[in-house]
Amino acid sequence: MILTNAKERSRFVRFAIVGAIGAVIDFGVFNFLTNLVGFFKENVVWASVISFILAVISNFTWNRLWTYPDSRSKPVSRQLTQFVAVSLIGLLIRTPLFSFLEKALTQFFTARWSFKPLTPVIVAHNLALATVILIVMIWNFIANRYWTYNDVKA
């Protein structure tokens, strides 16, 4: 559908731009919490969850206003509920995968990384986060397009 329909390609590009904004929020909040707020240095998974939630709020707002402005046959509360449900499933995909990748990459980079000022831990955290963001973005686009915003004509 995306390959043959110009309007769907445009929506996908907008969805990706919104996702990029969400990723900036996600990375920014995550790094703020893990590098500047002492409590989260030892609780990186919780920092990842908090940054994810703030990114979801941004993504819903921008997708509703800009990516799918023609999706108005459903009440905003229903769409928000559906969007959050899709996002929670994304969080269920993301959290264990992030935890696994973060540990493996930290171990890998600790033995091999010597570039300052970035520490092996910062590199591992951000690479793990980037990986899970891409995986969850694919899930989010498909699920939201065909469930949350299924009232929009292709």
C-alpha cells in the first residue's frame, strides 16, 4: 500500500518525522535522567520507560494534528486509548530488548571503547535505545495505521 499510494507514502514520511521528534525527546530525556539525575544512573530501564512515555505523548499529539488530520470520525479519547495501547505493546517489546542490548553492549564497549568524552556506558545505552526505537517504530506505524487511524481512507 505504501509503495503504490502517494498519499500513504506522505503519511509514512510524516509519521517518520513525528517519530524523529519523539526520538529526540526520548534520547534527550533518557540522557538527562541517566547522566544528570543521580537516581537513574543505576536505573536505566526506568529512565528508558519515562523517556518513552513522554515521546508517546508528543507522538500522539503530532500524529493526530499533522499525520492524520483527516481522522476525526473517532473521538480523541478513543484514539488516544488505542494509541496508548499500541504504545504499551511497543513498550513491552522495547523494555526487555533494551535491557538485554544495554547489558550486552555495555560489556562489549567497555572492553573496546577508549574515545573520550563518551564513555562506553553512554555509547552502549544510546546504541541500545536507537535499536529499540527503530524496531518499535515499525510496530507502531503498522498498528496505528490499521487500528488507531483506520478511519482514514488509503
